[in-house]
Amino acid sequence: MQRYPPAPRLGRPAVAGLGVTFVILCLGLLLCLLPSSRCSADEMLSTYMVGTSRIDVQVDDGPMQLSNQQLMQWVQWAADSVKTYYGRYPVPQVRLRVIPSSGEGVRGGTTFGEADGGFIRIHVGGNTNMADLADDWMLTHEMVHLGFPSMPRNHHWIEEGIATYVEPIARVRAGRLDAYEMWFELVRDLHQGLPQAGDQGLDNTHTWARTYWGGALFCFLADVEIHKQTNNRKGLDDALRGILDAGGDIRHDWQLADTLRIGDQAVGATILVPLYDKMKNRPYNVDLPGIWKDLGVERTGDTVRFLDSAPLAKTRDAITYGNAPPANPTNSK
């Protein structure tokens, strides 16, 4: 399945807990009075609790072949994936507005910070079926935004890079995506984040590729280096959890250098700050084929195979699964 990050957002970004809790709230009068929401008698509002966090789901009036229960299953999948990666759901409350549209599939979403949590707006085609929702990555992408502080505009790449890089790993760890598919897509697409002619670094090159895949490249390089320097005891997830635990979620405006410093403190190694210094205002070339070889990820047609004899094979597995064993072990093919 071809997957690309959404076009750059106009707004600013953006488990397995107590189980599924469905609460049908007639009309949702209070939510209707809040900004960016518009309710009618034909709209439906439901609530899903993930741990102690609450996700209020508003489905706008419009043609939709999916049932409310199916939509809430989709919300659960995304929320559980994000909780699995971060160890908890990032914010105490989220308003999720589902907007029916023409065609099929999940369309572009936008995530905003609010005083008490976040607001996500996402489009779902009226002809979308359950298989489409099971394949979807966009809602998880948007929810990942909740777990990182809001940045100044020239650092938009780190917000989108984290969401692009973390989303498939989170879904693998939650059992929602096959590890081979995750690595195949990373090998296939990550090169788009490499600097091109005229590049002036991540802070100054605001193309689609450098914003999304350049940011993902930064996250990937940081993840590999953290694992190497800590003998696979720590990873990028530990850095991001440290930032979140320090209060760095989408509700707060932080500076990038301070945020990365907190991430380095969380893993006990100075990695994020010097990597940012290398990539922020000049091109930084990366030997991706060499890294794939060291990790033992070899592309073969439309899939990959894992080579456990590679020097960083254990790092590959640690990036994929963290400190938890895989839900469905993926041995070398």
C-alpha cells in the first residue's frame, strides 16, 4: 500500500487501557458551543476512554456507510497505538471531529492544541469500509502530534518528522502493522528526506519532502544513534517520553533546543542536540544504503528481508519493538 504523509498542515500541531468505553451522548450540546465545532441534530457524539484520557468523537452529518461502532473501533486502534509507543496517552482530553466526504478512505487531518488537550479534524469518505479503516495510518499520525510541544514555524519539520516516523512503529508495537511492511516503507521512502541541491538545512528548507521525510530522517538517525550509544537500552521513544513527562505536549509552546536537551537527559546521552546542530542550517548527507546494510534490512521487490547476522540487527529489533517482545514475532525470512 502506497502511503505518503499528508500535505503540510495549515494549522499547527499536532492504550491498551481500560478497554473500549462507548458513551452515546445525544446532541452533544456542550461540544457544539465550542470553537471549530458545528453540530446538528443528525450528528453523533461518542466517547472513548484510553486510560484516564478522554476522546470525544463528533461525526458530522453526511453520507457514511460505516456504523458508529466501526468508527469507534478505528479510534481505539489509533489511540492504543499511540499509548503503546508513549506508555500513556499524551493528553487528558481530545475532541475528534470526523467529517464525511465523497469517495472512500481516510483523507487529510489537522491537529491543534487546546487548553485542556487537543482538537483533531479528519475527513472520511462516505464509501469507506472497515478494511480501509484497518489499513489507515492518518489518525495515528495525527494523534502522535499530541505528544510533542508546539514549535515555532521554522521547526515545523520536527513535529511532522516525529509523526511520520513514529506512526508506523507505534502501529507495529500495537499489533496493527506488520514489521516487514514498516521497514519496507521506510527503506522505500526515507531517501526523500535527503538534502537536494540548494538545501539550507532543516530549519531553512521548507519543502514537503524535507518537512516530512527530512524530519523523519532526523528521527531515524537519532533512534539508531541512541540505541548504539546505550547498547539498545534506550531509544527515541525514551527521549520522547522524557519530553512528554516534562510537560512537553501539544498544549505548550516550547523552543526546540530546550526540548531536545530534555530528550538527551532522558536517555543519558548527548545525541539529539549535536545532531540538530549538524542538520539545522546546512545539508547533512547520510549513507542510507550503508545504514540499511548495518541494520540487516534488505529490500527484495515489494518487501524486505531481515538479516540477523548484520552488525546492528539487535538495534533493528529494538527500534521495531522497544523493550517489549513483538506481538507477532518476525524472524528472518
